[in-house]
Amino acid sequence: MELFVHRPIPEGKKEFISNWGFPDELKSWNWAGHEGEKFMVHVYTRSQRVRLELNGRIVGEQIVEQGKSITATFEVSYEPGTLVAYCYDDGKETASQTLATTGRPAAIRLVADRINIRADRNDLSYVRAEITDSNGNVVPDADNIVVKFEVTGKGKVAGVGSGDPGDMSSFRQPLKKTYMGICLAIIQPEASPGKIGVKATAEGLSQASLVITTE
């Protein structure tokens, strides 16, 4: 299952989706300034029934017509807190997902897909920089925070990215603005084994570091 929230459409605007397009949906329950406004919440699942709760209150339940649809749609008045979707088959819970309102950006967390790689320039480690609140939750609306990467030892930054389709900045510099609370550095090792230190910093946030071993 997947749980998404449609981004508010600006007043006076309409959303047009092409045959190959997708709605402007986010995995976020951070919508400060939109309290009380109606949001479209979509749950995608192959289960038979979906229940949606906000802060422990049932928003609604829907039957998903098997073979014809995989979507349950709810209209929800925004209030900060926790949004949870539950899926059921034959009365038994099959899956659930939660979106929670986070706190303000407080720190960076580094997550590498691999911390042990070959000492080979054709091998790479993808290191994700996540902007988190004081409780360690990724802040999904933390956009445009400049994260600087510093690499020491037996490697270098081969490239950076964020997934932001509107970002035209260089992917070869050791810094990147976050998009939905995340950006990425691709670490390339030297041909000789050793250690690669990766540090990420951003103004006003606690920094993060990790070590990649090459063999």
C-alpha cells in the first residue's frame, strides 16, 4: 500500500494531468498555514477495505472494488498530528502506513546504501543526507537547505543530486539543496583500499558523518 496527500492547488489555478502524468501528491502531513482546509488523501492498495484515521479518530472507511480500482480517496480537514491508513482483507489487517507532522529541521542524518565497497573507481556508494527533526523524523517540507559534503581519505564526491525536477545547479559540486528533506552524494573510491570519511553540514543544523571502507 501507499499513502499520499495531494498538494493544495493555488487559488485561481487548476491542475491539468496529461495522459502520462501523475497528480501532485506527497508523502507528507506537514501543511502549516493550511489548518482546517480540505485535503485529498489517496490510499493505493489491492486490499478489499481501507480505514483512515486522523489523531485516533476515524475519518472514513471505503471498499476498494477488486479488479477495477486500487485507490481509496478521502477528503480530510488538515490538522497537525498523525494520519494512519489501515488495509484489510476478509476482516484482517494486511498493511498500514503513517504520516506524522514533524518538528522543525534540527539535524542531518547520513544513510549509505553500502559502507563497504571495492577499491575500484567503477564501484560507488550512494549516501543520502536526510534533514530530520529533534526526534529523528525526516522533515518532508525541508526544501532548499544547502547541504555541503566534505570527503576525506581514499575517495571523492563523484556527483550530487536531489530529485528536484526544477533544480538546474551543477551535480559536480560537493553541495546540494534538499528536496522534500533529502539530497544525495555519490562517493567514488580510489583504486587503493582504505577509509573514506564523509561529513555533511548545513547552516543551523547538527552535522553528520560516516565512514566507508574500501577493500
